[in-house]
Amino acid sequence: MTETEICSALAQAVDAVHKKNPLAPSITNTVTQDFVANAQLAVGGSAAMLYLADECIQMAKVAPAFYINMGTAMPFYAETLPKTAQVLHENKTPWALDPVGIGLSNLRTDILKQFKNFAPTIIRGNASEIIALAKLWGLIEDVGGQVRGVDATEKVSSAKNAAIALAKFTGGAVAVSGEEDFVTDGNDKILCAGGSELSTKITGSGCALGGIMAIYLTVATPFIAALTATTMFNLAGTKAAAEFSAPASFKVNFLDNLYELTAQEVAENFRVPGSFEKMFNF
Amino acid sequence: MTETEICSALAQAVDAVHKKNPLAPSITNTVTQDFVANAQLAVGGSAAMLYLADECIQMAKVAPAFYINMGTAMPFYAETLPKTAQVLHENKTPWALDPVGIGLSNLRTDILKQFKNFAPTIIRGNASEIIALAKLWGLIEDVGGQVRGVDATEKVSSAKNAAIALAKFTGGAVAVSGEEDFVTDGNDKILCAGGSELSTKITGSGCALGGIMAIYLTVATPFIAALTATTMFNLAGTKAAAEFSAPASFKVNFLDNLYELTAQEVAENFRVPGSFEKMFNF
Amino acid sequence: MTETEICSALAQAVDAVHKKNPLAPSITNTVTQDFVANAQLAVGGSAAMLYLADECIQMAKVAPAFYINMGTAMPFYAETLPKTAQVLHENKTPWALDPVGIGLSNLRTDILKQFKNFAPTIIRGNASEIIALAKLWGLIEDVGGQVRGVDATEKVSSAKNAAIALAKFTGGAVAVSGEEDFVTDGNDKILCAGGSELSTKITGSGCALGGIMAIYLTVATPFIAALTATTMFNLAGTKAAAEFSAPASFKVNFLDNLYELTAQEVAENFRVPGSFEKMFNF
């Protein structure tokens, strides 16, 4: 896509969500549900969190998009997650996956292996998680390396090949979050800047980002959905950090900014101004 | 009740909670527990969230009121919820029900059908949920219509008959939340105004409203408890929206306002000033 | 320890966490996870919440410290909690326990009895909980008294002997939270002042305090870890209450203050200035 095409698509996505108030139900961790839901509402979407297999399946059949975040896995996830993903896949319903906690347990590994058959439309994670998932699915060579808890131990750039491999495999988009954010559909590759170090001092930024990607999946392609959400997060974070220097007041202002961002602002800021080439050819 | 009687009862309820710091334990969804608990604390109450059947039963035997919100149902709800409601009913302990998610699954339908025998003292929901519950219990004719996720698709006025039917059946009160709020015990019928559209942009407003209704059930009749909580929410929302125009700062200020509201303010504002007749004869 | 030694140890603990960003995984209640995690991040630590037995066991084997808060017990806690505590004990990994809800159910009683064999490194609770645990473990005489829900019904001073008995038994530290906070390792006994009544109007202050004690366990002795966390909480609360008089804005500012506190401030304020003797000889 050209820069002009991207700008136009981002603006359309922001406006469409503002207009339609689309619902993207979630199976997501108990720690950050409040933040995920409030972020989804702030951008103009609607939220509903669920756990039971039959409820998730029913919602997966009717919702325009879905979000699965593997955070605080509970015993019933073994049934709920694969069944939901299967229904989403069969119904060609777009869904965003956050494979947080990959490698922590056999249950997670088993679920994530099954997801390979159900093609998550967007995969969002930090560099460590994206690399680990590409390895688990046999898309890149496994040469060791580890995930520590829920935090990244790798740089975004180190996950470039893993992200591209995952995107080519799923036919969707992959977003690697970090100091800069890499978004790709396997062909287009964009490195986004902005945001704030303070977002690492509040819990759930990544979860919330995945949640609004799911909202944008209701109105845009996977690549544009991932890029719209990433750009909004970076913009809202940059603005909040200009006003506040501590994490809790930063978070309040960050959510307020998400609510107030316009289509035009998002379209104009999906990359660092003046560094288009670098960003585009990452 | 006359307007004067209502004003007096509201003021007494607000003061009594400030004085007694009453506990109303909850079984409530994982998304908005923080908001529910903080709202309960803000008005002067005390909060405790529980999941296990035997703990809920034990608390149901000793607590002065209870709150059940069906939000993020988990597998063990099949046992916990009906058993708790039964004990509440047997002990004549007042309890507030939020039937959020009604219709999402057989488990919810089954639990809600059982609740018909256990007479929730207050039922709070949006118009869609109140209509759905009245249909499920066979109190009004089922002529179709649907609930979408956790959001209302019906106007408050459309749920008037359903609310009255439910209140007459339970002998308690019903509150229908929306742009305006309808509170009834089957005889008295009040339409409350105020609040802010911004409360639809933060997750859990309805859950928190139900939670503080349970707090007021410890000191007031079901009708007055529902009306006190509704009035406080509308007042706190109106004030917050006058100060803040984005959702996260609105929420912080909203909770601060709940904490600061006085008995006199609540008593004087349970309806729109100057529109008493309309509000009272809705 | 002398006052000088304590001041020095507190400053070192604050700095070490700022430098190392240590992870202390948690099994903690669903109500206040967001607050716990954000408090842990604010002081410079890292957070990960878990539920599944095998994940908790795996993390217990590699994490430098752990936090178990019994809040909203779920059915699978029967397996997860004792197994995790056993692994922590076998690996000599320090861990902080918040026995909130003690006495609510047989499951809790059973789990807490098992914990007697696994020596929690720090036990933090309100006076009622500390007394109840010391009784449950047979360390003090059981002469009746009760815990109401999750709130304290006893004064901090009444739990002095129970706290000392628990600390001597575990060889770790015990912190009794209340209007003032008592921290002891069985030998040293410090009564800390500061904080704000407003912290009782927000849910999860105690949970968050336990969570950051676990963070400091990665860099300090149990006594110093408990004292560092307590001092930071009191300082952050005192400062927030000087700026804000309502609970939600207080909470935002409280977290901001946690983030901004320096080692020097903490070292200089672990007790009430001028009342050293009283505080030290409590």
C-alpha cells in the first residue's frame, strides 16, 4: 500500500468505529479486563468479556470480531479457547490473539499449537512472544531464547523475521510491540514510533492494544486494524507523557486521549514524520 | 409515597450508610469488580467479593444484604449462584440482582429460572435485560427481541411494563437503567434524570450501580434503596460531566463525587427539578 | 538493628528494585489485581498473575519471590495454593502471604493450615487476620473473636503478640496493617505511622501492600522488605492525602507518589520523626 492509501484507510477505520460502536467480545485475563474494556469503549467500540465455552462459541458465531488474550489461564480455558478459535475460523470471523504467557505451561503450549489450525487474524505480542510463537509453529528455527513472565526480553527488531513468517502463514497481520512497534502483513512492513516509556509502568497496555485491534478488525483489514490501533496507542501515549510524568495520572490521560483522537490525527501520525523511508522499509 | 416522604427516606438512607459502613458481599463479574467495590466504599459501605458456594452461603447467612451480578459466568456459578440465592431467600436477606448477559447460555437461563423462586429484592438492568427477564419468568408475553452482548438495545420506556410486572411478582423493586432511569416497586413509579452519556464510555457503571443498591438494601426498603443509588449515580455523573469531557477523568471524578455527596443533595435531586409530575407519573 | 542500619537497608532496597526491575509473580484475588500489579510496577518491580497449579509451580521454581493473596478463592485454589507454597518452601524462595478471608470456608482453613509447613517469609494482614492465623496455627490461645468479611475489627495493638509469635515461628517477618502499622521479625518491633484514612476508602490497599512486599523480598531481608513497603505506602498515602480529599483522585496520586519516591525519602521516614522511642519500643 502507498502512504496515501494507508492514511486514507486509517482515517476510515477510526471513523467507522466511531459511527458503528462495534462489539468485539473477549476472552482475556482477569488482571487487565477493566483496562481492555475501557480502551475498547474509549475508541468507540463495545466490550463483553466471557469465559464459558458455550457462551464464547455463541458469541463467536455472531460477533463481527473477537479477542483472545491468554493472560491468566484458568482450568476451563482448555475447553473454551480451542473451541472458540475453531468456530471463529469456521465462520471466517476475524480475531486477534495475544499469546501472553507462551511457554509457561503445557496447557498454553497445547492451546497455542491448536491455534495454528485456526489462523488468528492479528497476532500481537512483544518480541519474545512473537519469536516464541513462530518457533512453536515451526515457522522459524528454534535456537533457544526465553520468555520471562509477561515481559519482553528481546528487542522488536529481533522479531522481524518471526513476525513476517507468522503473517505469511496466517494470511493476516502481526504486530510486535516495544519501544517502537512493527506491524506487517507479510508484505507491507511498518515501524511505528511514539508512545511512552510510562506505558511499561502500567499493567495491561499490551492487552488493551490487542483489544482495540479486535475492535478495528470489525471495520478494516488485519493490517489496517493493527496499524490503526498501534497508531492510536502511540499518539495517546505521546500526548499523555507530555502532560504527566507518573504512571497513574498518565493512564487516566492516556484513556482520555484515546477517546478524543480524531481520524485525521491518526492518519497523519502512523509513522514518525520525516522518517518515512526508514519506517517503511524496516 | 409522597414526594416529601421520599425525600426524607433518601436522606435517611444516605446518612445511615455513612454511619454504619454496612457490608454487602457480592458475586460479581471479574471485569468491573474494582469499580463495584470502590463505588460501594465511596458511598460509605463495605465490599467483599466471593466465588465459592460454601463461602457465599456462609456470608449469605450473616450479611445484611447481598449482590449477585451474572457478568462473567464461570463453571462453578452453576452451583454457587442458585445455592446462594436460596439461602438469601430462606433467611429473608435482601439482595440485588443484575441479570447481565441474560440469554447468552443455557447455564444463565437455568440459573435465572431458578432465581424466580428466590425473589431478588431489587432487579437492576438495562431495558433489554429487564424485558428478557420478565419474558423468561413468563410475566409478560414473549414477542421476540434480543439482547446484544451486555448493552441495551431497547429504550427505558419500552421496559416499563416488564419492570412493573417483575416488581409486583417479587414484591421488591426494579430499576431500569438508561438515558433516564425508571425505578418502581410496582406501585410507585419514578423516572429519574441526570447522569451523563460518558457513563456509557466507561465499563461497569451498571454493575457499580447494582452494587451500591445492595449497600442501601441494608438500611432501606427496596424501592428507596434503588432510588437512593440511582439518584447518587445521576448526581455524581452530572457533576463529573460538568468538569470533565473524557471518560477516564470523568470516572475518577465520578467516584470522588459519590464519596462527597450529602444526604441533603440526594434528597433534593432524586428527580429533575420542575418536572416532578412527568417524573412521578411516568 | 539500629536506626542507622535500618535507614541504610531501606535505601538500598528501594534503589535495588529501581535498578533490577525484579519480578514477583502472584496468585491474588480478581478484585484488586490491577491495583496490585500497578503498585508493583510503580515501585520499579514487575508483575505476573497466575492461577494454574503447574504454571505457579514453574514460576515458583524460577522467580526470586512470590505473593499469595487468598482473596477471591476459586475451586482450583485447593490444588494451586498448597503446591505452590510447598515448592516455594523447598526452593527457599521468599514469599509473602495475605491471609485475607481467613475463616470464611473450610477450603481456606485447610489451605492455611498447610501453609504452616511452608513458612511464608512475610505475613501481612489486618489485626483480625493476624490474630486469626496465629490462633489457627496454635501459636496463641484461641479466646474467640471474629473476622468480618475482609475488614479489620481489631486494633493493630491487639495483634502485637500474635504477630511476634508468627514471626518467631516462621523465622520471617509479620506486618499488621491499620491506622498505624506494626512490623516485626520477632526481635525488632517497629510501629510505623503515616498514610491516610482515605486508603480504607479504596479497595485493595492491603493487597497492593502485600504485593510490593513480595517485590522487596527479591532484594532484602523479610523485615526490611516489609518495612520498606510499609514505609512507601505510608509516605505515598500521606502525600496523596495532602493533595486530594476524595478516594479516586487520592488513588491516582498515591500510585504516582509510589513511582516517584526516592530511596532517601523512604529511609528518612520509616517512622514518625521525633517519636523514635515510642515507635521502636512498641
